[in-house]
Amino acid sequence: MKQTSHSSGPDDHHQRFRQFVQLKSLRERTIKSYLHWLCQIELYFQTDTALDYEEPDVLEFLQYVRDEREARPSTLNQAVVALRTFYRDMLKQDWSCWKDIKIKHDPKLPEILTRQEVAEWLTALREPRFGTFAALVYHTGLRLNEARQIQIPDLKRKPGHLFVREGKGGKQRFVPISEAMLMQLRTFWKTHRNSLWLFPAPGRYWKSHNASMNEAMGAASVPMSHTAIHGALKMALASTSITKNAFCHTLRHCYATHLLEEGISVRHLSAYLGHASLHPTMLYLHLTETSESKTQDVLQRLHAEVIHPSLPQP
């Protein structure tokens, strides 16, 4: 580690880095992650400025994150991207390590529930707000945060579609939705009639205000929390006969897998899921349970429709 002196205070480079990444139009959560890793490397070397570090120092820290902290590949990748943005992009330190670092990802195949298991889980959600929420996630494949951020105008933007305003990376999209699901959402909304949110939070202390839950939801200014949703789904799952590990995101996986089983194209599914490319969607091809008997049925039909009519008649 080279020793240099800097006239700026110890926090000045943090502020400079924040301003630099803000100009990239990154989301606040991403910016906080970048600043977190800058603080982590300074904590590791016990200095108040990362401006003095050289390439071997950064590699030593990343090796520590990988080996000593046993970080998952996704976490290690966050550290690499943050430090690369600081040193290469902002400080113009074009070290060879930025090209040489290769992070091996071994994605585990998620557990998929059968259609009967999904139905059993949804039935176990007795409270309408959680039952409707989970049904929507399974019906549209939305991420948890995308679903909880739905606003009333999002149901009306395009016939037969739901507008997703808070997609991953700040991207927006439309996803198909059936009229039956829209009716279920409208029926649920009529129970609270919040002017903005489809899934408003009743608040922790709504009972103490002598109001009903629906009245509290109607007056709410924020959507339901991640904690409340995860807690309700976990409790409902425990009351079923399902033995698989399942979370809210599992319903998204089930949506993708079950649509593929029904013949929906990978390209369309990728757009519905909000994937930036086809690559992450291809994972679901390994999860479909299309049986061999179904394949035989398709082959028999294709033979009858395509091959047999073209055969020369005796």
C-alpha cells in the first residue's frame, strides 16, 4: 500500500464517489451498496481513506471477502463492481485485475411447487390482503416489490395488461393479466378503497385508533411491508402439507415454470418476467415437468396433421 498525503478530509472521497455514481442515474439502494463496500475495504485495512490502496491491496481484500467471509458469488460480485467503479471509473486506475477477475456462479435450481401445492398454499392464506397478493404474484410472475408497489391507475393503463412501475433496475413494463384476476383485484380494492395503493399497509397500531383494518388500509399512505408479506406466507405454508422450502419468490418461479409447461414461448416469458436477456429465463427450461406421455400426444397429433396427409395414397 503506497503512502500518500491528501489535503482533503477523510470523508471527501466518499462524497465525491456518491456524486459520481449519482451521475450514472443509479438507484439509491445501489449507491448505498457501493459506499458500503468502500467503507468495508477501509475497515479491513483500518485506514480512513481508500485513495492510497493499490491493485494488490484490492485483490487482498476481495480474497478476504471470498475466503474468510465466505461470501456468495452474488455478494462478491457486488464488491467487485463497487470497487471497480471507484478505482477504474472514478480514479482512472485501469488495473489488469478488472479484466482478470472471474466469479463463478453456480445457480441452484429453485424448488417448484405443483399446481395443487400452489392452490393449497393460496387457500391457507385466510386474510384477503395476503391471499390476493400471493394470487397476483403467481398469476403475473411479479417480484415481491413490484407487486406491493402497484397503484390503482396501473390496472387501467392497457386492456388485458397490468402496468409494472417499479421493476428491477427502475424499468417499467406491461404483463398480461386475465379478466378474472382483474375482477378479483377490484373486489379486494373495494374493501378498503385506498385512493393510491392496491395493497396499502393498515399500520401497526390501527386497532388502538378504534378503526377497522379496512378503514386503516383506506387511509394508509404506504404499501404493505416486505416483513408482513413474508410473515403471512410463512405462517400459511406451515399450516399446509407442503414440505418444500417456499417463499414469495417461489410463486414467481412457479408462474414461469407452469407457463412453459403450457407452451408459452421463452421469449414472451422473458419479457413478462422483466429479464434483460433470455439467459436467466432459460433456467426454467430445466424445471418444467412436461411428461413423456404429453410429448407422445404431440408427436401423434403432428404425424396425423402434417405427415400423414402428405403420404402417397395406395
